[in-house]
Amino acid sequence: MRMEQYPLPIGSANCQYSLTSFHYGQTGAKKVYLQASLHADELPGMLVLHHLRPMLEQAEAEGRLQCEIVVVPVANPIGLGQTFMHDQMGRFDFASGANFNRSFPDLSELLITLLVDSLSDNAQHNMRLIRAGMRQLLDAVECRTPLDGMRIALMRMAHDADIVLDLHCDCEAVLHIYASLDHVAEAELLGRHLGARVILIADAIGGGCFDEMLFKPWLRLREHFGAEFPVPQSCFASTVELRGEQDVSHQLASADALGIYRYLCSSGMIADGTADAALATLAAVCAPTPLTGSVTAYAPESGVMSYVARPGDALQFGDVICDIVDPLTGRTHTVTSPIDGVMYSRVIFRYATRGMGLAKIAGKLGQRSEGSLLGP
């Protein structure tokens, strides 16, 4: 194992952040990239990677790694240092107001222009050219702020990976996964090992989130060049939501770390025959559903909330999610599910303002087609 550090641009005198990565195995073969807490107040992933690293160290010492595995336990040192009136706030950058997991650069169209005269009928040759082109474009980006530098540094570490897992969490939630339409089978395999209750699939998410900006160029290049130049499915990039903000414990983290380890074994990245035996005992908890089928239930009025439905509940249209009680008039508004589906997350607050999103339900049928499919 080796450790590397990536200093970020200095935003103010005598104040500099850096990213730290841990590298297992040998470069030049397959590659896996794992990061945690890009939204810096989403902490379950940090503890999961803490439990995973000794497993990787042992596999490396025994010569069982079939790839390079890069681990970034703290993907957002900027947000990790943001505290306001005793509350840690790591989703948005205080300096710019930007969501830390939005506005990553989309290299798709630039790659088309850069590679149009270089691609061939050899898929592996094209894969190497595309990855080299991505690195060339990332190296050319001017980083004006620490946030710019952090985004580019993360993409430089991940752009040439075969597997990318971006570990997040929701407010109060069951474990769920986001993945691209190109990698449904991979997402199902990961979901079986982790016991995911919901797997959300999309070919376009919107907003420039980290995982999409890694898998989108491959989709766009394949769409543009078609059969003329074969473009392989070379990057499975997935966001893994490790339940809710408060689900941080050694018990959960060690189980999730083992699930990720066994997934990497099943994917051929680590030689360990026990993973397949373990997989044989695991039934798929859910079938993938379209991200466009995820619908939010909103508060019709303000008031104190009392939840009836819990994360993971299978709801029918009209089932009660919560009651909202006006503390002055005593009037109660009942919020019901707008669709059939699994309620996979709900807000952590217990006071609703009018129009607030309260819960997300994963339906089987697409409901939305425009704009970003994720929240702010």
C-alpha cells in the first residue's frame, strides 16, 4: 500500500486543504476507485472504508489483488471543516453555495472532437485512447478555487477506473443504489452483496454529479460513433446510499465493508473463492427501477409531522406517509403516497414547511423526463 496526497489550490493565506488516497495492488491492470463523504456530513462511508482497508491490506499481502484499488476515505476536506452554529454542513460549499456533488465537468463533447480522427475498430485501443483523452482534458482545466481543484483531483483519480463506488447516505433511508442503464447487471450484483432495497437506473441524471460525469462520456461516445468505432462499457460508476445520516456504527459499517469486498471478488478484482459461495446464499432484495419513476411526496401545509410509513415500506397509491399537524389550529393534513412503490427515504426534520419534500418513493414506471432527476 502507498499513500498519496493532492494539495488543493490555496483559497486564502496560510490555509490549504489536501486529498489523501491509499493505493493497493499494482497499477497498469484493472482499477477500482472508492471514495466516501463527498457530501462531507454523510459519514457512514468513512467508517465503511475504515473497515474495508484491512481486508484490502490482507488481500494485497497474500497476492490476491487482480487490480489497483484506490481508496479516498475523505473525498471532501473542504466540507468536512464547515460548521455553522454547532451544525456540521457538508453538502454545500460555504464560499459559493454550490452542491459539492454537482457541476463536475462533462467531457463528452470535448472527447468526441479530440478523438474523432484517432479511434479505430479495436475496442481496447479505443478504451486506452478515451482514458488518455480524459486525462488530457482534465489536466487542461484551470482550477480557480479550492472547490475547482478538488473536483478535478477526484476525477483525475477516478477517470480511468473500471469500477467507481461513490459512498453517500440519505437523511433517513434504506440502502439504495444509483447506476447507469449500461450497467444494470453490475448494479444488481452490487445490490445483492449489500442488500440494497432499491436500485435506481438512469442513462441521464442531470446536474453534473460525480458518478454520471464518469460514465456519461462512454455512453455519449458510443451513441455518437455507433458501429463505426466500438466503444466498450468501460466504467461502472455508482452512487451507493448507505442508509441514513445516523446509521453510523461498527456493526453496519463492517457488514457493508464485507459486502463491498465480496462484490469486488465477484467482479474478478480480488481472488477469493468464498465470495461466490456467499453470493449463492443471497437473494436479490429488489429489482432495478427507473430513476424517472422516483416520486417525491410534498407537504401541502406547514406543521409538526408524525410519520406512519418507514423507509423500506412498500406503499400503494393513497397509503398514509405521515400526518402534519398545525400547532395553532389543531388541523391535521394527511400526506399519502402518490404512486405504488417502495418509500426509500424521508427527511430527518419533524417540522414541515409548505412545499417541502418529505419522502421519496421508487415506482416501477417512469414519471419524469425533464431537468435534473436529483434534488438540490
